[in-house]
Amino acid sequence: MRILIAGGGTGGHFYPALAVMEEFAKCRREVELAYVGTRRGIEARILPSYPWISFFPIHVRGLQRGNVIQNLYAISLLVVSFVEMLTVILRFRPQIVIGMGGYASFPAVFLASLLGKIVPIRTVIHEQNAVAGLTNRILARFVDKVLISYPQTKDQLAVARNIVVTGNPIRSEFLLAKRTCAAYECFGLSPEKRTVLVFGGSNGSLALTNAIRKARSEIATHKDMQILLVTGGSIDTSVIESELVEAGITNIVVRNYIERMAEAFAIADLIVSRAGA
């Protein structure tokens, strides 16, 4: 069976897709997997570590509210992305196409839904959020099945032919990760202190980052506590690190991005977060 999954751009779309692909890879029957995304998305950095997943990058951009020029450019790129996707489909010949949300999934799923009227291709989309994204709201009427994480999302996708509540796909490593001394050492933390993990998705949260910066002097007084702050793209980590060094604060560790997030979850006594995609 050949399965093509599309989406990404941010971790909120990509990592559930990766969880799905890992489960497919465990199937006893032979499964070929391919992923469609962009060269700018998180998938382009992560997928080289998964040689059993074929990666097909396409040229596509998302719409930005209020940015007319960017939106016209994004619409013009759709023509390019449809040509690229037709090439991918002819080359990979998928039997199932799954869209995991985000603008990168639109060309793949929409084209597959049209081709599915004349060739045996089934289409599925999955919505990770309680509030459905624009791409999935558009695609819902065209695909064979819609999978959602929360029952209340069903009303937003009422045009769909078939809706199933599945929950959000989670990578198995999150269920298997253990609190070990090696995990603490990986992040430069002490196993003797309580740990607070602060992060705002793969793109980061400037509000959360600035809240920690503002409270750094107060945090420093709690010697039995340490903060693991993941900034994403919200700010240059070197700026924060310089501030901490100048203030002599040693119980706040800053990372731009964490790939071993399961281990970060395992060692955290408290997680302060906000949703991304």
C-alpha cells in the first residue's frame, strides 16, 4: 500500500503526521510512505532522519490576513503547486492521501480528491485543533473521510460526508520516555531540582518568553527550581542568554528548539505552554 501524507510548516501539523507515519510503518503488510511539505517547514529539517519516508517538497505559501500582496503571491503559487503535485502523484501513485492540515496539504488533498473520481485514490484529512483551520474547512466537502480530535469540531465541518472522532495522534516516544539522569544532562539541568518546561509550540511564544525574562530575578531566588525555556522563533536565544549571564542567573536554561521533546516532557514537573497549530 502506498500512502501519501501532506501538511506541515509547523510542528503542530507535522508531528501528528509523523506519529501516523510511524504507526503505518509498524503494519505487517508492506507500506510505502511519502510526505509532501515545503522546504521552509519543520519537515525539511526533520525528515532526513527518516530515510524510509520519501519527501516531496512543493512550492506553496499560506494566506496572511490583511496582506494583499502576499496573498496574491500565494494564490499564484497554487498553479505551480498543482503541477508539482500531479508529478508527485504520477510518480508515487498513492492509494491513500492524508492531509494533516496547514497550507501545504491543500494542493495534495484537493488534487487527489479530483483524481479519485477516475482512479482509485481515497482521501482523508485530520484536524488537530478544536477550531478547524481554513485548509481543512475547505477540503472537508471534497474528501472521503474527516478525522477530528475533538467532538465539538464536528459542527465546523458539517459539509463533510463522513466524520470520525479519533483524538490527536501522539508519537510513541512520549509514552515511553523516562525521567533519567541522562535526560537532565541532555538539557543541562539538575535532577535534584524541580523542573518547569516553558514553550509555545515550534514557532515559540513571545508572550511566554518575555514573561520568563521579566520574572528572571524572582525565579533566581528559588534555588530548588529550574526553568527550561524553549523560545522557538520568537527571539534570538543569545539575547536571553546574555541577560542571564549578566544577572548571574543559572537556573534558567534556554533552547531555541528541542527535537527530543518527549524527554523534556518526562523530566518536567510542570509544563507551561500554549497551543500552536
